[in-house]
Amino acid sequence: MFKKLLSLVLMAVIIAGIFTNTANFVCAKSFRNNVEVESLVDRLYNVILDREPDEYELDYWYDSLVKRRNTAADFIFAIFEDDYYISLKKDNACFVNDLYRALFDREGAADEVAYFKVRLDAGISREYIIKDMIETVEFTNFCMDCSIERGSILEQLSVESYYNSHNYIVRLYNVALDRNPDYEGMLDWQKKLVNKDVTGAEAAYEFIFSDECVAKTVADEDFIKMLYKVMLDREADDDGIDTWVAALNAGNTREQLFAGFVNSQEFTDLCSDYGIARGNYLIGREIDPSKPMIALTFDDGPAEGTMRILEMLEQYNQAATFFVVGSNAKYYQDTLKKMEEIGCEIGNHTYNHPNLTNCAVATILEEISSTNEYIFNAVGHNATLIRPPYGAYNDIVKENVSVPLILWSVDTRDWATKSTTSTVNSVLTDAKDGSIVLMHDIHESTVDAACILIPELVDQGYELVTVSELAFYKGIELEPGGAYYSIK
Ligand code: NI
């Protein structure tokens, strides 16, 4: 692809060179000597805008095309986006015909027109059809022949991701709302998705929790089937339905189920295939984004004292992240539920706390999945983050985790000092906006420190947030397998 592009560019440069020489020579005779380009500009105005370009317009576009300040794609797109053309409200067949006449100076053959019309009728946007036509061999050759730069619109998009994000939105309309998308609405969603202005999770939430959808998924099973269809693009299997029904019966909310789907590997993979941002679904807490933020994190629990930290967080409406080990998580299911309930985040700290850089891949996967099982049992979804024991990771670890790796920027060394005062002082001295603070809730001295720190930091004007909230409010997309020490 790159080679092809390069040779195209080279060829264009050579042709441009030849042309420039000729241009100097013929300059005296004619102001606009590139007849093809002049007639392209002329044709676009006549065919699309039903009028001649005025002198200024002709000069402007002719010049910017010949001097390569604009590409042919820029020009064509500008004309098709003109308010006048849009006000004509041409139907799909007319639109395709206009494109053929404007770009190729000919009528489209019946099968050519039919090909594009089918796509348009199925809801593919006009933007995309213009892109498709610009990128045809016929138009590419035309641009090379008259030595202008063809260009493209929607450069950042692969064709595939465009279609996929399109299909995703159509599915949201069809399945969640039981109706076909309206053209404007769909185009708007699609643009926002491909530009990453909204995430896959945000789009899904808007549809799934809309009044229209809530009204038609009164039964839990219908709700679950709909989540599978919309978010994973497949039918629910019986095991899946059983698991999620059990999670709801155990007191999980539909929002928590939704969070589980968002965090699933399958949805993560699907969004990455679609070339859209997956995003995160945070079970709502009121956060003032203008305040400085600190993410307190607690490793190796849950333990007896964890509940005390949670109660303190709840009292002050703050949150923290708990990187739990599976060997403790299995005994503290209620503590995990409490974390989820008050908006804390649960990370995975492996089952046996090994140094993962010394582990075989199978062991790494087993350490993570067995811990996730206990987290899932309690809260209905897997851990959203992982903290490798000892902060030790390498490329193999990064390649085999499906969530972000979270390290820390403030090490309280609470496990070594076992001193409440020293732990408190460490945080008050070193933590600042964007810090990720490492502590261990298995030590009573740390629990005591947390109970002093939470009110104190709130008093100092900080928001105590989870790691995902910190990333969200700082505008950072945490990548699976990426390693993060602080988030600013
Ligand atoms: Ni640890």
C-alpha cells in the first residue's frame, strides 16, 4: 500500500515537473492552460450547483488544484456539501448520477448506478459514496493525467471500519429500538464514533437505556439477549443467559450487567475490529472535574479492615481502586460487592501473587482468570485493570493481559514501615493531581492511615477517584496491555 502510494506520489511529482516547465512556456498565451482542470471546476459548478463558477471561484479552485494547495477530493467534497445542493434533496439515484456526470463527465451505466444506489438505500452515507467514487481507478487516472492531487476524504478511515461502525449503529437501531435508523441520526452517530467523539460503550448506553428500549425489555432474559445481539453481534448462548440471570437475581443491577458486557474481552475485541474506542462505563458518582484528583489504590486484599476503608469512602462520597488477589477475593465476596456498590473499582492482582515475568504464559493466564472468576461471582463482571505483583511486567505479560496494567507514582512503603504516621505523611507529602498511590489494605496500620487520609485529602480539595475515573476525567484512553504509572 505504502509503495503504491509512494509511486503514485513520485509519478505525480514527475508529471508536475514536466507540466510546470510547459506551463512557464505557454504562460504568455493562456492564463489557465490546464484545460482538464478548468473543465473539472466548470463541470462541478454546472452539474452540481446549476450555475457557472464566477471568475473568483474559478481562479480560486483552479489555482489551488494546480498548485496542489487542495486535492480534488477537497474540491468535490466542498461542492457536494454546498447548501444549495443539499437543499435540492436529490434522491439516491439522482445523487449517484450527479456524481458520474460531475467526476467522469458521463452518465453512469445502469449497473454502476444500481451498485451505489443499493448501498445508499441500505443507509451508507453519501460521504462514503463520494469517497468510494473518488478512489476509483477511473478518477485516480484522471487526476494523474491532469497532474492534480487526487486526495481522499475521511483519510483516517479504513473502508472496513467505516462499514463496521455503520453496522454497529444500524444494529443499535434495529435491535434496541426495533426500527430502522433515520438517516440524519445514523450519520450523526457514525461520525461521532469514527471520530472517537463517542465510545462504543456510550453509544450502546444511549440506546439500551433509552425509554424506548427499556419498555421492550421488561423481562431479564430479553434484556440479556438484547445485550448479546447489540454488543457482541451474536445470539446469547444458554450458559451466558443463566450466568447473567443469576447475576441479576443476586442483586446486580442492569447497569452493572451492562458494565460487564463493556468490560468483556469480546466487546473489547469487537470495538478494536471496528476501529472505534471501546470506552468505559462508570457506575455514576458525582465528581467535580475541576478539582485535582488522586487515585488511592490498595493491593493484596480484601482483608478484615477493607470494609472500614469502604465505609469511610462511602461517608465522604469518594472512591478508590482495590487490586485484589484471588486467594483473598474468594473469602470476601461481600466486601467486593460493597466496593462495586459504592463505585469503587476492582483490579486484578493475580491469584497467588507470583512475579509474572518468571511465569509461563499459561500460568499468567490462569493467575488472572482464576481471580476474575471470584470477582465475577461477586459483581457480575471481570476486573477492569490489572496490577502485576511487585510491579513486575515484560512484553510477554503485556501481550497476555486484556486490560491496562496499572503501576503507581507514589509508593507509601506501608508494608515495610507498618506505621500509620509514616503512611499518612508519605501521601500528604508526595501525592498530587494525577497521582496513583500504592497502599496495602491487609495491614491495620494502613487501614488506620486511609481513615485519616480520606477526610484530610477531601479537606484539601482533592477528589479521590478510581483509576478509570482518573483516566476518564484526564481524557486518557487506557489501552489493554498499556502500562500506566500516573495519569495527568
Ligand atoms: Ni502485591
